[in-house]
Amino acid sequence: MTGPRHTTVGIIGAGPAGLLLARLLHRAGMDCTVLEHRDRAYVERRQRAGILEQGTVDVLRACGAGERLDREGLVHDGIELRHDRRAHRLDFPALTGGRRVTVYAQTEVVKDLIALQLASGPPLLFDAQALAVAGADTSRPRIRYRHKGREHTLTCDYVIGCDGFHGVTRSAVPAHERRTYERSYPYSWLGVLAEVPPSSDELIYAHSARGFALFSMRTPTVSRLYLQVPNGTDPADWPDDRIWDELERRAAVDTPWKLERGPITAKSVLPMRSSVTEPMRYGRILLAGDAAHIVPPTGAKGLNLAVADVTVLARALAHLHRTGSTALLDAYSATCLRRVWRAEHFSSFMTSTLHTDPDQSPFETRLQLSQLDRIATSPHAAAELAENYTGLPLG
Ligand code: RFL
Ligand code: PHB
């Protein structure tokens, strides 16, 4: 079996972006093929995002991936911010005219989309590593890939790079045709999963002089917790008791609150970076999701942006398929980048307002506290945060 040799849309990467795009194209009657470097178990186990905007939930439902999400997803009406030993709740529906978010892990979104794809979708090849993409400025771009130890070439009408931040597609765009805007941060997150019910019904984002802490969840019995740590931290330096003690100190408030402790089942350190590559299209190569842009996770935007990109892209490709017009495809990059830069700003704002930079002066700490006070006391400032967090309408 040599695999397909030609496809209308060649998709590199079976993360949320690639899988959802394949699903949307399939439903629009278009032929496509997905190539994924890793095996299915690896892709399904990768611990990542947990918060879905309403727009993301709507797209997943509309493409048939909403059944388990509707059953198991936890609908949240707000988050809590903590600073200066005080807690303040943001009521999302009240602040945004009815918008909410859903807690449903990226691992589950990916499992649901893979199951649909394997049951009734276009080809999805695991263990298929794209090695290079060529011919962006021709009418037949090509993907050279290795599958089960053998090299193949897939010719395509369009190649979509959904291959994440470390993928190969971006580099197929000539260097002088793309520009990357980047920021790195002087801290990382230590993320843990714990077999213990969440200590609060909603997520808690805590500012503290000791560093940021986030209390999230996966299910009613599994907590997902994060601590700001220095770059280069080894998770082995964080035994379970140290993690729980630190979470407790950073979230301390003057009102009663109890942190439930339990067995920690996974620990990893995630670096934080902001990056955008422009434009998101070059000839017949298009980038979507983390392949084009990444955000620090503080605003919970990474997965939602990937979904927004491929929703816009699927519409554009379906329009081309139906009408022969490239008008929407020509607008793809500009349409997505407006939303991308809004999310970049919000993610960077949340990150710099809530984290403690190791070189931060007392003056800068006062500015952070003033901003958090403003959010806690001004409905306008709170609404600005809530609108961005729950997601802006698709452009
Ligand atoms: P993904 O999920 O990275 O998927 C890309 C896929 O492409 C495959 N791939 C290749 N396949 C074939 N040939 C090649 N040459 C390939 N190179 C790569 C990869 O194996 C992979 O399957 O990108 P996508 O689909 O754009 O989705 C984006 C989201 O995954 C991402 O934005 C978020 O998960 C970001 N993110 C988080 N966001 C949050 O909102 N909250 C979080 O807590 C959170 N945690 C995270 C994260 C991203 C992380 N990464 C990328 C390091 C934690 C981590 C560790
Ligand atoms: C998560 O549950 O993994 C999560 C939630 C909110 C964030 C980041 C990560 O801002």
C-alpha cells in the first residue's frame, strides 16, 4: 500500500486544527488527506488546553463532534481572580450579554474528532511525517512524507500547515515572504493533573508576590493546576507536597477556602511564548493554528484560535469548491490575523498582569495590583476581560 498520491487539500498535522478542518471539508463534499507524524495514542494523550469558547463549541456541534461534549463538558458562567488576599468573581453572562465557556479537555476534542474521521472521514495517516513541502507558487504543491519507513509524495491543489509551532510547513514559505513577530517570557508553567475534585466550581487565576497560580479542572473528579516557575525548571524538583503547599500560599485569601489535596498523576513544564507569522497564506500553502501563531496559555486562547482559523479556512475552501471564486481564500490571512492579534494582546495582557517577573520592581507590582483592582471594581474593565475570555464573534 503506497497511500494516496493526489488529494485536493493536503493537511499536515492531526491536532485540533487539522482534524477539525478535515471534518469541515468532508462535510462540504471536498476531498482531503491528513498526515500525522505521531501515532494515535500519542496524539490522544497530549495534555493541553481545557477551555472552549462558545464559538468553538458551536463549530464542534455543527460538525457532529458535540455529542460527548454536550454530555460531559462543564459549562462555566465565570472565573475568579485573586490578588492581595481578596477574591473577585467575574460573572460572564452578566458582563457579556449571555456568553459562557465550557471546560472540556483538548485530549477529548481530539479523541472525538479522530473517532469520527476514522469512522466516516477522508484518509488520516498516523506515523506519516511530512519532510518538506514544495511548489507553493505552482498549481500543484507537493508534500514529501515518510510513512512506515518509506518515502512518498502527495500532490495537492492546496497544502494546509496544521503542524503546530515546530512543524515544517511554515519554512516552505520563502523567508523574504514571511515575517515573524515574537515575545518570550522570563517564566514557565509547571502543570499538574491531580486525582482530586476541584477545590472551586470555577477556575481561579491568582496573582501573588510568589508568582501566578491557576486552578482549573478536567472533570468533576480531576483537577488541573498550574504554578509559575522559573524557565528551565525540572519537574523532579517539585515533589507533590511542595506543589500543594505553594498552590495554597499563592491563592491565600482572607475569606474561608480550602484547597483539596490528592494524588498527582502527571507533571510537566511549559515554556511561554507569543509568536505570529504573517501572512498566513503564500500561494497554495496556508497556515492554521499553532503553525501560524502561539500565545501564552494564560488567556486560554490557543485551541480556540486554531478552531477559528480552520472555520474561516473551511468556509473559504468550500466557497471555492462551490463557486470557483477565490475571494474568501484571498481574504483568509487578513480575516484571521485580526482575531489572532486581539488574542495575542489579551493573552499577553493576562500574562503580564498576573505573573511576577523575577526582575519586576515594586512600582510594576503596584501597577499590576491597580489594574486588578480596576477589574474588580469597574464593570467596564471587567466586561473587557470577560468579552475577550469568552471569545469575540468570528470575523
Ligand atoms: P497542535 O495541537 O500542536 O497539532 C499539530 C500536529 O501536527 C503534528 N506535526 C506533524 N505531522 C506531520 N508531519 C510533520 N512534520 C509534523 N510536525 C508536527 C503534531 O504531531 C501535532 O499532532 O496544533 P493545532 O492543531 O494548531 O492546535 C493548537 C493547540 O494544540 C494549542 O494552541 C494549545 O494546546 C496551546 N496550549 C494550551 N492552550 C491553552 O489554551 N491552554 C493550555 O493549557 C495549553 N497548554 C498548549 C499547552 C500547547 C502546548 N504545546 C504546543 C507545547 C501545552 C503545551 C505543551
Ligand atoms: C487548562 O485547564 O488547562 C487551562 C485553563 C485555563 C487557562 C489555561 C489552561 O487559561
